[in-house]
Amino acid sequence: MTTRYLRTTDIAYALAIHPNTVRVYEEWKLLPPIPRTPSGYRMFTQAHLDQMRLVRSAMHFTWLGGAIRRTLYQMIERAASGNLGGALELAYSVLVQIRTERTQAEAAVSLLERWAQGTATDATDAPLSIGQVARRLNVTHDMLRNWERNGLLTVPRDPDNGYRRYGPAEIGRLRVIRTLRHARYSPMAILRMLRQLDADRDANLRQALDTPDPEDDVGAAADRWLSTLASLEPRAADLIPQLEAMIQRQMEKPTSRKAASAPGGRAIVVAEFADVLRDALDRIAPALGDEYRLIGTAAALLQGVFLPIHDVNLLVKTREQVDAAARALADFPCLTPPTFMEEEQRYTTTTLIRGIEINVMCVERETSTDGLETAGPGPWTHAAPIPCGAHTVPAVALELRLATELARNRADRIAPLLQHLRRHPCDLPLLQSSMDANAIPAKTQQSILAQLSHQI
């Protein structure tokens, strides 16, 4: 049997990253050994693509540092060495660690809320010195001074000698601050919450901790720690099915293969996305029937255009369909429950399936324009039926996809689409109306139509 090999650019396109990132991961020894052709070109296989996707998924967590970072790199190294079972064990450990972080964060909020409601957190009556407080709370003098300097509390002074005197109110406040910091809330988030509490004893402290002010310069995930952990948990859970799929493919691998490069290695990437899409449709198609459209780069990929891609986007007509899709995909990690995005005027939910995001959305922007990819009658009128397992997927017309990419000015997407449309039939009137609908400048439109002039 002939092995199909992927190139560096194929791996990069499959993950929507720069080819240099693939090379860097190889240098860091995060990938299995990569064979080379006699002329020195890398020959990637499905195993390398699987490992690369695992590494990319793990990079969502490595910034957390500490034990989580160490566990993640151990997981990656074991997978790269072929010890997929050991890697799977560590993936479960990562999930436990993330859930522990989230439990600690929730417990810290609970202590905060009880303290704000008047529950005593310390039995001290007499004022204490800074040294006594440091020992009592197991913190350093510098930490206490920094918290005061950063505005987290004001400490009264002895009128005779100017020394700090910490009473029950200050010690209770410090105990809450220390608990929040141990749970990894940022000083900015704590300060924001305390200011709201001082101004309004009935303030929503959980929301204050997790919602930066519009003028805040948010520089850390811990500035919205609860939301960050909520988004990381499903990503951690998705490491497990990724590794299970890798183990299954390794078990199914034939014992002998002819080590020869074969054309069509990109089919591995297309097949991988088709497998994920099929798994999603197996769940949601009964609820949607034919009332959906595949849009975005995934629609182009299934029609033969090899584009950088990291997600699958399904357009539906109603919020009820989005809700139904979310329920149908409940067995997979949910990144975003059904939510209305005000700026984009869309109602959407996002599920993670083996490292690939599945977005189901309805766009609520009113328009009668026929040439838009995600709004109006365009996607419902102009779609191509593409086989995908037992499903026939209505994929939005490439003319609409090209106009979208022109509006976004993404050259790496535009070139492959143009190349494909030069070789295959193109509906030039549809492309023209779609470019008009997307407000593409006349000069750009003329250039695009000139490149497709053989179609006229």
C-alpha cells in the first residue's frame, strides 16, 4: 500500500498557521521524526498531522505555567515518542487540573460573596502590626505593602508612631484578597471588584471580577479569570478524543507499507475535516433536515479548494435551530453555548470535535441582497450539493466565498479560489453581484473579472 505524504505547507494550511510554525515545532521536538526525500523535503503523514493538531490544542494552556504546563509538555512528548497511552493518561490529568483551577476560582468567589454580605472571616478584635498580619495570613511584608500601594485597601496608622494597625475589617479584606490571588485572579480584576463593592454593597461581585471596564488595558487572562477557565475546560476535555482517535488510527495502521511518496496527500486533510463534519451532521442533521448551509473555508475545501482552515461553519435560519444543534452536540465539549453576538448580529454556538471548532449560527441582519455569503437569500439560493458520508452537504457557492475573502482582503484565500475558478465553471454574473453586495472597489472587481475572462 502506498503512503500518502503531506508537505509542510499542507500541514500549515490544515491548521491555518504559518509553515515556519511547523518547522519550529519540529525543532522543539514536539513532533515524531519526519522522514525526508532524497532531495531533503519533509514527508509528513497522518500521524504528524494528528500530533500537530494536538500540539496546537495544548498551546491554549501552556501559558498557565506551573504543573499544568509541565503536564502538557509531558503529554506532547509522550505522544511524539509514540506512547499514546501515556499521553492519554496525562490528558485526563490536564482536565482534572483545569477543573481544580475552576473549583478554586469558584470557591474564592463564594468566600468573597459571604464576606461582602457581612460574614466574619477572622476572629481578631485587637489591631495587629504588619508583621503579625503577615504571619497570620502566611504572606510577606512586601505583599501586604504592594496590595496597599495598588489600592486594594487602605490601612489606618497609629497616630503616635505612624505604624500600620490592621483591624478586623482590614484583616478580613486581606484574607479575601489573598484567597483571590491564590486562585489566580489578577490584581486588576480584584481592584475593579473592590472599587465596585466600596461604591455599592449590592454590586454583582462575580460579574465585576470577570468583566473589565471598557477603558481598562486588559493584558492577562486572569483579568477575566472565570470566563477564561470556562473556555479552557472544554478545550482540555477535547484532548482526550483527539488522543483516542490517534490511538485508533495507530491500531488500524497496516503492518507493512511501501515507503513511497504519492500524489494527493492533501486528501488526508480533506478527509479529516470531512470525518469531523460527518460526525457533527450525524447528530444535528435529523434536527435541521436540509435547512442549513456549509459556509466559510470548509465549504471551499469540500469543493476542491485547499484553503487555510481551522473550523467548520454551518448557517441555519432560526435561533431554534441553533439551540437544537447545541442539544444534539451536547456529548462534545461546548466552547460557546447559544449566544447572541451583538456586533455581528448573529446567534451562535460553538462545539469542539477533535480539535476542530463546529460553529452553528443564524445571522439576523436584515437584507434582501442576493450576493452575501451569510445573510439574505444568497447562501440559500446558491449552493452546491457535496457528498459527505451518508450526507449530501449544501456548500455555499464559491463565487460568494470569493467575494467574502475579497472583502476581508485575505490574499492567501483569494489566490486558491481564483485558481480553482479559472479551471472550473464560474457564474460570473453571480460573482459580479456578490462583489457589489460586499462593496468591493470597482478596480478590484475589474481585476478579478479579467483573471476569469476565459469564462466570458
